[in-house]
Amino acid sequence: MEVQVVGAGGWGMALARLLAMKGHRVSLWCRSAAVAASLDETRQRPELLPGVLLPPSVAVGTAVARDAGMVVLAVPSHAMRDMLATHCLPPDALYVSVAKGIENGTLKRMSEVITEVMGTGTVAALSGPSHAEEVGRDLPASVVVSCEDKSAAVRIQDVFMTNTFRVYTSTDLAGVELGGALKNVMAIAAGVCDGLGLGDNAKAALITRGLAEIARLGTAMGADPRTFAGLSGLGDLIVTCASRHSRNRTLGERVGRGEALDRVLEGAHTVAEGVRTARSANDLAERHGIEMPITEQVCAVLYDGMDPRQAIAALMQRDAKPERE
């Protein structure tokens, strides 16, 4: 298949490599002409994926392939709408979003943004515990691809599946996207726990109660609650809250140690999606009348200047209640 990967960050590079190694004809779009020229020559971006090389067959450039049968969208969620609106992408392609975020303001999931801007095409989301640093080195990973069109999900599964990259299918597009986006908010909170040195008990409790928040909001938004026990829910939540590769956990750790958010973001090579998604998640919780205390405290720390220790105290001192209501 002719596949256009849009976005030459770590995840876009890892997936372009995976697809090319499987034998697909792959083009990789870069926003920057300078990055495209360097990547075309050296086949690597060591600041993102040290030691990972793009196969020679991957075409790198700043133009998109109009005849691609599949478009893999690996741009940050906040850049998705503008990218789609300013580039001529093939209208009838299979669109696979691998971005994990919720648009600020509109509170739309990425598949909703893609559908709104493009108007045509079939849209899917690929999500799960899959750090680019490990996928790019062919370490085993399992993910899920979700599309409301079951046959399209199976086609995408076949395109991506390899001996080291196992792909499951789902039709719960809302659940898969919400799990992938909201776990980044919880990973920031988990990082704060690490930065404060609160120990394993606190972090385990935060991950567990974070999953409860994700499932509560997701169910209110029409998702299947069982999805959140799967790869795009619990699986992605665990790896993002625990891994040294997690941008969101690392950001939270630095904030927990007392660094200002602006300083942490300054000069970063990668995007921590949870920073923007925290605001969207908080707004969605208000819209649907859902309690999301961890999300609320993450927003307070990131945007209102609350001391992280005060945020932890606010969570621990909430009124007593049953675990499951």
C-alpha cells in the first residue's frame, strides 16, 4: 500500500520505519524543510530516536502524496486542524490518527476534527502502550486500531501488523481515543508523585483512581466501559505513568520538584500532550457533570500556580466514600 505518514517526530518516524520494513511504499511529511533535508540525508533524528534509522525506501519531504491509500496522522493534537486545513491530502484515503489529545475549545477528539475538516474518508485511531523509542528498535508492542467501520479496522490491522507489533481491532472509537488522550493527564500527576518522592503506594493509588476518572468520563460520552480495561486504557495508562520514555510523566516529575511549567516546556524537543488535554478534560468533566478530582488538581498545578503538595493534600482529604458508586 502507498502510505503517507504526516509528522516526522519520534512516533511518525517509528511508524514510517515499521511500515517500510513491512514492504509498504512510505512517504514521510516534515513540517520543516530543514528537518526534511537533514532527515533525507542522514535518515535519523538522534535527538528524538537515537540509533534508529529510516530505511532508504522512505521518501522524505514537505509535500504530501496525493495518491496515498492510507494517511497516518502523527502530528500533535493541537496542530491537527491547521495541518489538515492547509495541505491537500487525498480525500478518499483511510485516515489513521495516532495523536493522543483533545482539542482545546471545541473539546473534539481527533477523529472528530479530521472528519469535520476533511468531510470525506474513513477515520480510525491507533493507540496503546507503544513508546516510539521501543517500537523503533523492534521491541514487542501491542496496540489497538479502532474504527466505526469494522472492515476498515481489519484492513488497517493488516497494514500495521508485524512479528513485533501486534494490532487488535475495536469499533469503540470514542473509548480508544479518550483513553489515549486522558492517560496523559494522569501521567503528569504520576510524575508529580515521583517528583515529590511520595513512593509506590501513592503512585499505584493515583493510577487506579485515574483509570476510574477516565472510565467515568468516557462512559458519560458514550464509550464502552470495557475499552478502558484494554490496551488503549489501562495498558497505555500504565506505561505512560511508569516509563522513563514518557514525556508527560517526566514533565510532571519536574513540576513536582518545583520547576515552573514555562521553564519545563522551554526548548523541549517533544510535545507533552497532557498539558493542553488537561484543560479540555476539565472542561468535558464540567460539561457532563462528572467528578474528575485528579484532573482538576493537575489543572490547578499547571495553570493556577497551586503547590503540588497542596494538590496532593486536596486529593487525600476529600470526603470519605465507597470505592465504586
